[in-house]
Amino acid sequence: MKKAVLLPLTAALALLPQAGAQTANDVLYKVDQMQKNARDLSFRLTGRLTMGGAGQNMDVFVKTIPAREVVRMEFRQPQSLSGDVIVSDRKEVRQYWSMSNQITVTGVGNAARQAGLGLDFSQLGSAANLGSNYNVSLLSTSNAGGGRLFKLQAKPKTNPQAGTAHVWVTDRGWRPTRVQMFGPQGELMVDLNVGNFSTNTGVTEAQLRSLPRGARVVQQ
């Protein structure tokens, strides 16, 4: 179950903040511009994960430096993933498994093929690159909370049998509010709210890449 959860979680996240766009390309362009203007981004994902018919709470902290395309994800829930960390850049995905004190290293191409929900980390921190590898569409625009809410959908071009991701973004602060991921049969597997969104916190690339030095490294 771990790989199906860890390899997925965020091509959707590359869709994060954006402004009042009319097409998916407009959205991606505005996301890209926002990312270029922010030295770093951080946010918290909380909600529910459903796999094998069982529901579990999910709690993940995400930090990224968009210009370097480096993303760090720290898992607190579910219990089976607590303490696990993922670090992704434009070349590879490093996953630290706390239970086994092991780091698996996967090229972004392999990560894309292994992504159980059709999502991988190769596009994190780069909305422009996301559009090259995913079919992104703007599903709807609505009014909410005194602003506008955009619903986006992303499907991988190289793995059409994989699932899809939906991301809701408000124009009030140009930030995401919710992320959903669906399995190949359309079943809802992940439903997360986005909170504690902040920019320019001063996190360094070295801090994002930091993993336990004593862990065993396995190339995949």
C-alpha cells in the first residue's frame, strides 16, 4: 500500500495556487508565474485515505522550493506511514522508510510508471512541466466564499489506465483548498484539505533534501 500512496500524492500539488483563468493552460501559466515569484512554499494536507475498503486519516506536511523543483513530504498519518519522508527533484524520488531505516531511490521515469493513482513526483515544483506530461483540464468554475473556485483535473499521458486527480483552487489568496485522487475504476481513494499555506519561510534546499545518514540506500 505504501508505494501506491507515496509515489502518487502530488502531481496534483504542482497545480497549487493560481488566479482567475479561463482554460487549463491559463491556470498552468499562472501557477508557473506564482511559483517563480515565491522562493519556497509550504502547506499541510489532512483528510482521508481509502485503500482496500478501509479508511484511514492522512496528515502530510509538504515543503518545496519551486525554482529548484525540490519537494519534501513528511508523513504523520496514517500510522503505517508515520515518520516516512519523500524527497523529489527533477531527476529522482528518494523515499525514506522509517520502519526499515531504508531509502529507495527511483528515477522519475520509473516513478511515473509505478504511480498507483496515476501521479508521480517528476513534475513537482514545475507547473510548466506538468502540462507536458499530464492532460490537464479545467472542469468547472464557481463562486465560493466571496471569490471564485476553480476545479482542475489531471490525467497522465503515459499511463492512461491510471487514475485521476482533482484540485480545487480559490482566487482568494491564489491557494489550493482541496485535493482528491481517484483510482482506475473511478473510486475515491484520497480526499485531502489544504491548510497552513505559506510562502517564503526561509527553508533551504539542504533542509529539504536531508534524510537519515545511517539509512540503507537501495536503487530501483
